[in-house]
Amino acid sequence: MSTVATKPFEDYYETLQLSSNADGETIDRVYRILVRRYHPDNQDTGDTEKFNRIVKAHRVLSDPDMRAAYDVTYEDNRASTLKLFQETSNPESYDGDKRIFEGILSVLYVSRRRDADRGGIGIVQLERLLACPSKHLEFHMWYLREKGWAQRLENGMFAITASGVDRVMENEGMFLRKDRLLSERSVNGMGELNE
């Protein structure tokens, strides 16, 4: 039995730090800002890898035909993405906080497990995955960083630490099943958790 390696989905909107509803003018404006910041010639903030990802994302999102084709894939990926909370969850309660902490760690774990070197997730993607406004996530991200379970990478993304991985593996209440890793398509069509 042969195993085919699948390339992880690249979220070009996340790369450009944009909403999927952004218009062409906004895409171009943000692109110009980011390309200056990460250009390899920039002594302070140059990052060739990030620069190349930004150029690739802009090439696709600035072309109407390429963007339309990408948006189909984007929506398919989004539909199969792990949804951790029901609409009725109350993020202001203690139980809501606990679910958000566990949800963030679970998502960060899956991201790091899929790509150990670049396993970060941006705040916009976390907001979408957890169905929780970024304003509500500020406290939770602060707490997880203070505990040493999550970190902010140089590129601004959030990632789980080794201590955070230990926390996920030890905690019986986490959303990850211990018998297998979650894949991009391991959630049923209703977005419910596999417990």
C-alpha cells in the first residue's frame, strides 16, 4: 500500500492577512505593504520565504479567474475545517473559557503536527476555526503564552510549544482523539467533534 503525500492547503487570505471578502484594491494595498516589509533586501525585516508566499498569494488573488478557482478550493477547505464550538456556546463563562483554551491548543497541535517547521496559525484563522471573535481570544492567547503552552512566532503566527503538546496529550478533555491525529477531512459534515 503506497502513501501519497498531500500538500497542505495554503490560505492566501491568511498570508496577506485579509478577509476573503477583500476587494482588489485592498488586496493590492496590503500586498504593497507586506512586500516592502518582507523583501529580502530589507535589512531589518526581510524574509525570503515569507516574501515568496506573499507574492504567490497576491498573484492568485489579484487575478479574477485564478481567484475564483482558488475560492472554490478555499470554501471546500473551510467547510471541512475543524469547528470546535457550537453557535450557542457562551465564551464569557468559565466553561466557555476552558473550551476556548482547549480548542486553541487542539488547533495549534494539529497545525504543528501537519507542518512541524511552519506550524503556525494566524489570529484570523483561529477566529474562524473557533467561531470566536479575536477580541475574545486575546485573554486566552495571553494565558497560553504565559503558561508556556503557546508562543508567537517571528512571522506573527501562533504555534504550540513542546509543553503545549504535552498538555494536549495528557488532558483527557481535549478535543483530539488519542487514537489518531485529526486530518483536514476528519470532521463530519455537520462540523461536530469526533469524541
